[in-house]
Amino acid sequence: MRVVSVNVNGLRSATNKGFFDWLEQSNADVVCLQEIRIQHHQLNLEHQPQGWYVHFFPAQKAGYAGTAIYSRQQPNAIDKGLGFALCDDEGRYIAARFGQLTIASLYLPSGSSSPEAQAKKDDFLSQFLPIMQQWREQNKSIIICGDWNIAHQEIDLKNWRGNLKNSGFLPHERAWLDTLFNEVGYVDAYRKLHPSEEDNAYTWWSNRGRARQN
């Protein structure tokens, strides 16, 4: 099974830039999207191509956050939300169940815009960790794809020295991932397969200076 994860930075914008042409050529079985920024009434047939089962979980606020899953196989069930408002009101978690395997699309909050945003992100992390611990205790088979808005190790970002005091690379955020991997028992699948990859591993670039080009 080939699983792909993409932060589309707005599904309508990504559509205009050829996202669905890419989707057809991706050879993916499941595609997890984050930051779809689209409401149900804005969806049309272009967003729901033939040959794909499509499930959206938009934020209550228009033009903001949201997640989605595209799959070639029909899921046995779809789960939306994690049971707390900070996640569910913003459409930050959707999961598709295929037999014993669950594939999830997660969009963790960013804390970069303000101290209030960072506090919101920290609150999300504190509520999410016990849920993930419970899943491990239940031996739940799950792949959590998504935009975590955290870089774990120095190798995981281009300019780590310049980001030591920035949201996304703060010591307590990195320690949260340490707990997730070293104590709870989750695995960073990319680093498991590519332990020393650097430049080709980077998946986020700022919109400033046109660093990000879809």
C-alpha cells in the first residue's frame, strides 16, 4: 500500500496548480491532505474525481485548517475528530479504517504567529498525547500522516541554529516527540527508512520570498 501525505495550503488553490493531475499520476492508494481550507458547500466534482473515495473534515471557520483523505479502496469506517474542541472545531484529524489498519490525516496547530497561538498548540499536544498512549495500549495499528508543525532533530530542518527559539523547534516540542517515540512507542517512519537524509527530506518552506512553490 502506498500512502502519501500533503499539506495542500488550500485545496482550491492547489486544484488550480494541478493537484488533481498529480493525484492521478501519484500511484497512491491513500492520500492524506492537511490545510484544505474549504467548506462542504464549496466542493464540486473536480474535488471528487472518479476512482477515489473522498472524505473531508473542514474547520467550522471558513478558509481555515481542515483535513481530508482520498483512497482507492472504500474504507470500512471514517473517524472525524479526537473528542476535544481544539481539534474537532478546526477539522484537524480524520482517519480511515481499512480492516485492522487505520490511516489518519493530522494537522497540528502552528504556534508561530503569537504567544497565544503557541499556548493553543501546547494545549493540543497535552490533550493528544494521552489519546496516542491509549491507542498504543490497545495495540491499535495506525499510520498518522500529516503536518505536525514540529521538527524533531537538528537533521530535520535546514537552519536549526536559527530556529532554536522558534515555534516548531522549541525544546519542549521536541521533548514531546521524544516521549512519543522513546516512551510511548511510535516510530518516525521516514527516519526509520532514511536515517541520514537531509536536504531531500525537507517538506516545508515558508511562503516568504517564494520559498514555497506548489
